[in-house]
Amino acid sequence: MTERLYYDDPYQREFDATVVSVEAHAAAENGAALRAVRLDRTSFYPTTGGQPFDTGMLGLSRVVDVIDDESGDVVHVVDGHVPQVGDAVRGVVDWPRRFDHMQQHTGQHVLSAAFVRRFGVKTVSFHLGADVSTIDLAREVTAKEIAAAEDEANRVVWEDRPVTIRYATAEEAAALPLRKEPVRTGTLRLIDVEGFDLSACGGTHVSRTGAIGLIAVTAWERFKGGHRLEFACGGRVLARFRTLRDVTSAAVRALSVLPTDVASGIERLQAELKEQKRVLTDAHATLARYQARELADAAEQHSWGRLVLQAVDGDAARLKSLATAITANPGFLAVLLSTSSPSLVVAARSADVIVACNDIVGSLAKRFGGRGGGKPDLAQGGGLNAPVEDILTAARQLIQKS
């Protein structure tokens, strides 16, 4: 069974150990063969208890995963030079990653304890991610309660209380005021935030609450009858502040407002944009009516009525608008193509015209590729791959046969 050095000293960044076994590992990274290495002792933390694994170097090998084996061993998945059984190796933990996890995990203990102490709300699960950490609370909480628990947690952080590690048997632990029922049996490792929280936990933690830096609840949502809270601690809070600062500064410059007026400035722009969109829509409708009248005036005369067969610069909405405006009058069939390639096509007919628009569009799509469909009075398609003149000629031939 691997001796876990991080249990007693999570600040230990380097250690010496002996290789106990080396095996092939099923996973591969970038096509490289990985090895599973067991040591007699380690400072590398394996994924467990909601906290991710450590990374770093093991001799000349890069540690890409650390697994808590069912046998009680810590398995190091390494890439690169493969050590041999019996080799003495030096392990170096990626300290920025480890310390970030220590800040987040200890911060979680303090934040969860704050909810219990202030409102009797228990944490039912915890996840520490690379960017986002969450706790799931047993019941829904209000924004006011979240702010109060956040204030309480940061009070404990700024008091810089000691965070100590101690051990207890299951019998001894049963008599202690643990925040949550332990899931393990036998000897328990306890994390004690002086005078505030006592929990059984195998994770890595800072030695004083001041090292957490700051605890910030960044978002929340209802989840399984309770609330899921996103939070950040220490360096992550600083990173988020910098992002927020840069975004706010850019918005202030773009809107020419004070930081406190960014929201109202955005609302003003949205209202202006909505009004401009309405005016533009009305203008397009008016222009479509005039253009439709011009196209209708130049329509070809046929025995069944008048045909408008043209290529028009515009998207599907514009073609449809023109076609329906033309066929609002009796006796018209309008088949309009876009000048872009691949071409769009819209066909519309007046109520007194018997030519089926969906037959025309379907036949064009079948011949020139693309897809199309609709009803006898209105159909449209797209993706026609051919010169516009060829498509117009084909459409004319289809109409003449109708």
C-alpha cells in the first residue's frame, strides 16, 4: 500500500521514492504508450473526494494522471522515460495546480460550514473543476442567504484561522461535532478549521484560512430540489476579476458611460436597435412593393396568366417577399432566383393560377441539386448548382409543360 505523504504535509512539493511496479496503461495520449507506475510513497494526489489529481514529473516522466487504486495503491500514469522496478525516483508536484486545488478545497469546507452555521443547510455534493467548482445544497436558498453565507465564510478567511490535520477512530469521531457523516470506516483523517468546521476528508488543504484569499459565489441555479452554487477561491477570484475588469472597461469605452451605467447603456442600445430594425423592415416592405410592381409590369403574357421569371439580388426572405407581393394580384406566377451561387429559388402563384409551385421547385432541385419543397401556391428551395441562365431556362421549360 502506497504511503501517502500529502496526508500529513500537503505543502511537500518534492519527494524521493522507489518504484514498486510498472505496467502498461490502457489509455494513450497523442498516440504515445503510457505506463502505470506504483511507488512505495508519493506526494501526488489521486482523483478522489471531488478533487482532481495532481500533475508533475516523476524522474524524467511526465505525470498525466493519478489514480486511487482499489488495492490502496496510488497509480501514477506517466508519459516519457519509463522507470524500472527498484529504481529510485524523484517526484516533483506541479505546485501552482496543487495550491489552486488546496485553496478551492479548503474554501469549500469553509463555505459549506457557513451555510450550515447560518441556515442549517447541508452540502450534499462537491466538485472541484479546472475552471469551475460547485457545491450542491440540500434546499433552495435565496440571494440574501447566499450573500450572508459568503460574508460569513470570508470573515473566517480573513481571521486567518489555523487549519490542522488530525486522525480519529470511528468511535472517537462519533463523539466529535463533524459537519457531515463520514463515508469511510476505520481511522479517519479530519480537517479542522479552528472553531468553525471539522470534517473527515482525504484532500489537500492550506494550513491557514488566510491562504484561501477570498471566497466568491459566482453563480447559482436550482438543482434537484436544492441549489447548485458555483464558487471560486484565491487565484481564481483574481483571474475572474481581471476578466470582468477588462470586459467592463471595454464596455465603458464602447458605450461612453460610467461602469455603473453599463447595463442601462446596453438596454438603451437594444431599444434603439429594435426601433431601427422596425424602420428598416418597413422600408424593405415598401421597397419590395415598388420592385414587385416593376417586375409585374414587365411580366410575360401567357394563356393562363402572366409570368415573372427573374434573377434577383437577395436572400430567401427577400425573394419570398417579392414573390408574394407580385402574386397578391390575380393572374400571376412568380419564379424568382437569387443571383448568388448556389442559387435560391422561390415560386408563388395567384389564387386563380393552376400551375403547381412545388412541382417547379422540386423538379429544379432534382435537376440541379439542392433541396426544395412547399405547397402548390408557394414553394422554395436552395443549393441549385448551375449558372442562373440555365436554371431560368429549365424553369421556363417546366412552366410551358404545365
